[in-house]
Amino acid sequence: VTLFFSSTRGLRSIPSLSQFPRLKYLWINNNKIQDLTFLVKNYCLTELYLNNNELTDISGALKHLCSLQILFLHNNELKKLGKTVKELKGMISLRTLNLFQNPLAYDPDYRLYVIYFLPSVQLLDRKSVTQRERESAFHLYNPKRAWVMQSIAFGKRVDTSLGTTVGSSRCTQPARRPIMPSVLKWFGNVQVMDLLCSFCRVPFEDPEDAVLVRAMTRSLMEFSSVDWNKAATCQERRLKSKAEEPLEKLTVQFR
């Protein structure tokens, strides 16, 4: 089912469209619509054209449209970027989105914000979303996870400073390390791996901490040992009854 509402009338409101439960395509652009409660029963919508209206807030009006693939909201009066994006988060099929010519689009990080929180969008404001933009958005809005991802490459740790901030000036605080159990300080390195594994099963306040701890368990472990039977005792050193030889150190590395 497809519906068109003429823009020549300058419509300010539309009666409920619940009698069209299978409605898929709806054009209401170029009117003076301020309220979207008439869409409460139209779960099958895949294309919705609301551009050039007088919408100031869409909270609670569109989040049930999980099948939506195309949404035009440009040239309205939407001001709150966070609330608007939150309303669209459940639209996992959304591919094309227009939000330009709204007050919220003047936020300096507007485009990266939308790209990060609406990852399914491929065409934003008539411009394709690039992989580079997705990476920039990831670094900007999830710096801690970005650091973890950077520090692990093909199973090897890479020198990356935890305190180094990534992204823009908005990320001013260094990423926080998870608090490790004090019991780790009491044992030698032999038990560290087992302790870390058991620690991973402890609930975390921040899920990103669990990611960091798991990354640490994949790090390269190195253990060194020597044969102390070949080392001269204090008495032998004093009497010089045994020639001292350099001790051989055995180093084992594993993950």
C-alpha cells in the first residue's frame, strides 16, 4: 500500500492511519506536520518521507518502525541530536537517512555521532558513509575499546599507551584500567593465567573492562628459569673449590 498526502493543502495534522496496517510507502513531505501519532499502528512501513515539515520532536513516534529502510526528515525543526538518534536506534534495516537542514545538524560532531549510533545507515544526507568515517566515529565515541582493538594485532600485543587519547578533544580522559584482584600480587607468574581466567568470570560494572581483561589473557607470556644445582654455594665461592660457570637460562614463551 502507498499513500500520498498533497503538499498544496499545507496539512498540519493527519488522522490515524491504523486502517492501513500493511502500509509500506508514505509521502507526507512539504506540509506543516508537527505531530506523528497517526503512525502508531503502521509497523510495515519501509519508506517514510517527512521532509519539509515543522517537526520539532519525534520521540516516541517512530521507534516501532523496525522495518523502515528509507527515512527523510530533512528541513524540519529537530533540535536535540541525542533524542532524535535514540528514537531511530531500533531501526536495524535503516539504510538511507536524511537529517540535514535541521538545527541538530549544526553540531560539529553530528555526522560521526549518527554514523556510530546508527551503524546500519549507508547513505546519510545524500552522501555515502565511508569506512574511514566509521573508524573515526569508533575512535571518537568508544576510545577505550578502540585502544584494545589497536593493542591486539594477529595475536600479538602492540605498544600503545593506555593514556593516549584518540579522536577529538571531547575524549580528554585516559581510558581506565579495570581493578585487578589483589591476589595477583601474592603469587608468581605461574598462576597469573589461571587467575586471570577466573577473574574473567566475575561480573564487571563496565563491559569494556571484561574486553580489556580478556585481551590481557591473550598476551604473550614469558617464563625464565635456571638450574640452581649448577650454581656454586656461598661456601664453595669462599673456598673457590668449584669453578664458576655462567648459568644457562631457559626461557619459554607461550600464549
